[in-house]
Amino acid sequence: MRVKTEKHSLSSVVYEKILSSIIDGEYPVNQKLPTEADLCEAYNVSRPILREALARLREDNLVISRRGSGSFVINRPDSAVLEFARVASIADIQRCFEFRTNVESSAASLAAIRRTDEQLKRIWEKYEAINQANSKHDLATNEDFELHLAITEASSNHYYATVLKSLHESIKEGMNITRGLSLLAPEKRLRIVQDEHLAIVNAIAEKDEHKAGESMRHHLENARRRMFEGVTE
């Protein structure tokens, strides 16, 4: 177990260093990364650790591997992302989004089946609180978290809400980034995010189990992707 933890830690460090180099422009978009041998030497790690870091970068749509040609940078996150989070936390935030996608889509599906009228009213109230915060151009991280929490509570399975509360700090750190970047982007970005919330809430109101789960999955996958989008889009 100790070896596994160390390997995870080292691969995260390599991920962070390559990510920083991409953000700084040292590894430009559409250009090939140094060879695996050169990267291993540069970061003083083994190939398995480097490959784990590269796999994460591929999952986050930052690099792509081309058979026989190596790895190429395909996206450069806006440097503004570093105004909202330390680069050392970004790998964990991305993995948190990944985990939430499965947990919260399942919770939303159950909420559509089990929610009471009172729980639905609370969900709508949390949704409207985000609208109010958006109109004031507030960050609305607390309001966003409260909406997601209200949906998990409506699943009538306390384990979902317990998980969300236990991840409170990690979730809010991710929300700080995505919502902060949305405030720097054109206003349509905030509308897109809130439209995604509306699709989830409407599906729960209509008791559409499949649509609620898929809408939540779509929203969280997009939130994860938006973390590495430019603020000009």
C-alpha cells in the first residue's frame, strides 16, 4: 500500500509539472512533447510513473498519443486557472470531478423517483439562489454546492449526501475554479452552466429517472472540461 501511495504521489507531481509547462507555453499546442526517455530523465522518474501522468493528461484532454509518433499537446489551459487554484491541487480536483460524475448522476436518478414535493421545492429554491447570485455577478460557489447537496438529499439515501459533505472542501475548490473562469468569460458561459442545472431540475420535477441522471452526468463532465477552457469562449 505504501508503494502504491508513493507511485500515485510521484505521478501527480509529474502531471503538475507537465501541466505547468503547458500553461507557461514551454510545451506549445500542436507540438510534440519530449520523448518518454527525455521526460523520465527530466523529472527523474520511471516510465510507469511517467505513463500514469501522461494517462491523466490524456483523460483531461490536454495531450493525445499518436502511435509511433509520441504525445502531442492539444489544449493549453488559460493561465487564469492558476488564479483560483494551486497547480498542485489540479490533479486532485479533476479526479474529484470524475468521482462526482458517477455518484451524483446516480443520486439525481434516484431523486427523480423518490423526491417529495417539499424536497423539489427546496431544489428549486437552491436553483433560484444561483440565478440571484448570477444576476449580481457573484461567484456563487456556496449556492452551487447547496443545489447539488439538495439533489443528493432528495435521493432519500443518506450515503449520497454524506459523501458530498465529506468532499465539501474539494468540491468547492473545483467550483471556485469553474465558476471563477465563467465569470471571466462572456456572459453566455454562466447561462450555459445554469441551463445545465435547469435540465437536471426539470428532469427531477418530471420524475424522469434516465434524463435526470444523464443531465447530471453531462453537467459534471462539462464542468470538468470547462476547467481547462479559455475564458474568451
